[in-house]
Amino acid sequence: MRVALYTRVSTDEQVQGTSLQTQVEELERKAEYEHWDIYRIYMDEAISGTTDDREGLKRLIQDAKAKRFDIVAVTKLDRFMRKLKLLLDYIDQLNQLSITLVSIGEGFDTSTPMGRFTLQIMGVIAEWERERIIERVTKGRHARYAEGKWAAGQPLYGYRYVPDTKKLEINPNEGKVVKRIFNLYVFDRLGAEQLARLLNKEQVKPRQQAKMWYPGAIKDIISHPGYKGEHPLKIDIPVIVEPALWDMAQQRRKDNKRLHRRNGSSWLLQGMTKCGLCGHSLACGWAHGTRRVYSCRGRLLLSKTSNSNKCQLKPIDAEWLEKEVWQKVTDALSNPTSLMIALDDYIAKLKAREEEIERTIKPIDARLTEIRDKKAKLAMDWFNNAIGQGTVDKLRVELDAEEARLTGIRAEIDPAQIEELETTKYWLTFWEKRRRELDLRLSWILEGQADQASLEKEAAFEVAKVVLGIADLETLELTEVGSPTTKRQLLDYIQCTIIPYPDRIEIKAFLPINNIEYRGYNSDYRLSHYRRFQ
């Protein structure tokens, strides 16, 4: 009788250990005792017994179909197959080929009716044991998650697992990449594809299993709440990205504003300029192929039937406009009183908006909570025999009807309004905290013995540092995560919008900023540069 010996292990650790060799030795002793001739030893290393996608098993079946042996021997049933359906299918295949399956651990073979019956019972037990293992592992993971610890698997990019504490900590190198991705996405307006190309060009190393960065990986990073310290599994995870910056990234994902920059040029005001005459956005273009200009899209003919329908706003010299806007912004930021007033005004507007939205939602939620409390009390009174069944049924019907009515009203509220309420509450808390910090710092300054000029300079520094998160308006030195690090980022941060008119340019922002008058051109930007486009 010729025999095929089959062995399998499911993990790399077992491959490196003695499990495979032990199986082979047991099978060889069995073959020697039974006087079987060993045709071949088939092995599958680091392969699960719940799948039949195994090279060793496939070769065994091919040789079985070629009638090259009469018996298949395994040390235990679960070495051959751990899933009952697959086990029975393969036994049926072997039986049709008149090949016997022998398990020396359980002491039976499929050549007898008792052996076949025992085999099916053992298959059920093997599958049940596997399910129990999965259940125990799953429970263990959830128990670990409940303790705020990491259970298993690879953590998020930017973090690493610490075996001693069973928790995650920030991977310094990857954490810097994550911060940079968020800043470039939110403030520099780079898309997922652009970010992936940039990281690949700079040869930033992705995770081990990836050869390069892909847009999908960038999108996964930008959208995962774990980076702001709120992992979906409720585990303890350190913050890499401040919640404010994370929320700004989600808002940009929602708005999906695509801003494309021309190679070799910078457009400081791209995407934030809007025509005061027709409301169209201003396009970034080139006059005569040499000078950058911002021009209203309403000037383009496109579907216009006549030139009279075109917007009359003339193109504006980009270098002059950007310089003037930046000068007005820095003037405003250098005034601590102006910043304080703007911050107080913004907080007041947030509170007013919160109250306005809550006037619609809060009474309904309060009434629904009251109804649920009444239902709970009604059930308790009935349980304590303080009220009869008839009265309970009558009151329950009334409460159910009122709850259904209010729930219907609640469902008709625009989800965007509810989302706006949550966002408003977040920013209100954020700015109120900064306002309190600002009061504290300014009180320390006033206690000093500085002269008036030094006092104003130091106050301006502290206001800019607290409100904007920057230490110097010229260098834009970063002071905290999520703070603006370039001129463009700062303009985005203060919610800047540029609105040109024929006689002036208005600048709308988080704080009051003076208009730009065309007659105020600096000599470096001659008036002729503007008039040439008239």
C-alpha cells in the first residue's frame, strides 16, 4: 500500500519551531508499523485549515487523481481541514478515487462505516473548536479595547504599539508626516493626488507593506478621527492633529473646492477673491503671457449673447493686489485692540447663532426627554402596584402618540442645521477658551513696568500668539499644531475674502480690515500697470 503523508501548520512561529517535523516523525512511524510505502510527504506552511487554497493540498489532490497512492495519512483531523463542509467535500473526492483518509491521532480511517461516522463527528468538533477560538479571541480584543488598550493588528499610520503598556504612542517620524499632510491639505489646498505625488517625489516612506503613497491612503489619513484623539474603538490614543484643524479638513472634504496652481507661480489669493459687481470668482491668469492678473470670470463670453452682458470689472495686477492685501492684513493684526474687539464680536455672533438654532431644536428634545421620563415612572408605578393596568394602558397610548408626533417633527429638521449646531458649539468653546487665556496673559503684561510703546508691542505679540497661534507676522513662526505657517494659511485662518469693485477693494475677515483704494498705489507698482488692463 502506498501512502501520502500530509502535514500543515498555520503560523510562522510553528514553521520555525518543531511542529512540522514532529508531524512527519509520527506519520513515518505509523507507515513503518503498517508496512506502508511512503510515496511523498506534502507540506503546507503558515496556512489556515479553514481554506483549501494550499499548494501542498493541491499537489496531493492532483497526485490522488493520478492514482499514485492508496492512503492519505494525517496526524490529526484538524491538520487536514478545520471546516466541516470542506472536510466532507474532500473526503467524498478521495472516496470516489478509492483512497482512504487515516487520522492516527483519532485512530480511525474512512475505509469503514464506523470510521466515516467518527470522522464526521470529529469534523463537527474541529469546526466547533475553531469557532470557540474565534469567540475567545474576539472577546479578548473587546476587553482590551474597553480598557483603552490596543488589542491586535497594525495601528494607524503615525502610531506604534508599545508592548509593555499595550497602548499606542506617536511614531515621531510618521507623526510629522501626518501633521504635514493635514496642513498642506487644509491651508495649501493640495489634493490627495497632489499629496501622494509630493510624498513619493520626496521619497517619504509609507508603511512596510506599501511600495508608494496612493491617494486612497491620503484620504484615509485625512478622514480618520483617531488623529484628533477619538479612535472609533474608544481606545486611548494620543493627539497628532488638533481637533480644530481636523474639523477644517473635514469641511474642505465636504466643500471639495479644487484649487489648481500653475507650476512656477504662486497665487496668494486664489479661491478667496469674488467680484463685487457680478459675484463670480476671480480667475488667476496671465496678461500677454508675462504678468499675473486676477480677472472676473464674468468677463468671459462663453454663453453671453453680447459684450454688454459681460462683467465690467477690469483685470487687476496680481502682484500689486497681493502686496496691498497683505499690508492691510498685517496692519490689522498688529493692532491688539482691533483683534480683541473682533474676537469678542465673533464670540457674540457664535452665541447668537447657537441660541437661534437651539430655539428650534432644544424644546423638542427637552419634551422628548420628559416623555421618556414619564414612561419610565409609569412602568415603575405599575410594577409597585400604585396604578392599575387600565390607567397604564391609557396613559401609555397618549405618551406614545405625543412621542411619535414630536419624533416626526424632529426628523423633519434639516440635518445640516443639526450639524451646524454641533460645529457652532465646538467653535464657541474653542474661542471662549482662547479669550480667557488672552485675558490672563494681558493681565500679566499690565502688571509689568513697561513703557507705553513696549506695552503695546508686547500686547500685540500676545494677541497674535493666542488668537492666531503665530509668534511673528513676518516669519510666521509656528507656535502650535494647526496654526498657520504661510501667508496663505494665515489668510485662510482669519477667513479672508477679497471683494474688488471698480473704485475699491473690500477685505472681509475674522477681524475688521481697511479697504484698499486704487488711488493709494505704491510707486513700486505704477498706476500704468493697472491702467494697461483697463
